[in-house]
Amino acid sequence: VARSVAHRNITINNLLPGKIDTDRLKTTNGGAETEDERKARLSATVPAKRLGTIEEFGQICAFLCSVHAGYMTGQNIPIDGGAYISAF
């Protein structure tokens, strides 16, 4: 779809969030863990060894909505601290 509308200066990209520290993730412990224990457990499988922040997600989204990303289209952008296994 992105290729079919690119000539009209329309860009289509996808943000693929990983473990972002949101209210939803805060409810995953059922009250059995402290905040630090929850973050440590969830971060253990992330190569960056931490959760992403909503600010980081928002900044990447803002970039894609800006004129600076006007030539970028048809991309899937993982925001996951390196969890996605790619060729690099």
C-alpha cells in the first residue's frame, strides 16, 4: 500500500513497540512484586536491559510525523530495545 500512494506524498510506516513501561505493563504483576522487581523481570529478555519509555515512543512517532521523515515510507520500525532479531 505504501508504494501505491508514495507518489502522492503519502507515507505509511508502522511502529512496532516492544516492552514499553506503560500502565498496562504495570498491571502484569498482580501485586506480587515490587516496582523494581517487575521492571527487572520484564527487562531481563530485552537486550537493552530496560523497558522503553512512553517519551521515547512518542519522540519516534513525532519524527515519523515530521517533514524529516518525508522520504521514509513502507517501513516497520521496532521500538523494542533490540529484541527483534534481524540481519544486523
